Amino acid sequence: MSAGFVVALAEGFEATLEEVLSRTLSAELRAVVVGLLSQVEAARSAIAELSEQSDPSCAGC
């Protein structure tokens, strides 16, 4: 599985969580979703950074 695919998959999760967040009324559930969104964003950024470090010619792959 390529890093580009994993990054794109994480972006899809982020969009889904943002949609859930926009529809959630419970403060407790909103806090959980915000936490998940933060974790997915951090993981996506780390994977993208590792991918760029391992293959600079493939930035954004």
C-alpha cells in the first residue's frame, strides 16, 4: 500500500469525521469526534512527511 493511498484514505476519514461533527448535538460526542479528528490529522501528516523524506521526488504521491 503506497503512502499516497494511505494519506488519501486518512483525508477521507477526516472529511467523514468533519461531517459527523457538523451533525452532532451532544457535547460529549462532539468532544470524542474532535479527538478522533485530531488523531487522524496527526497520523496523515506524519505519514505524508515520512513519505516525502523517504522519496523526495515523490512529494504528494
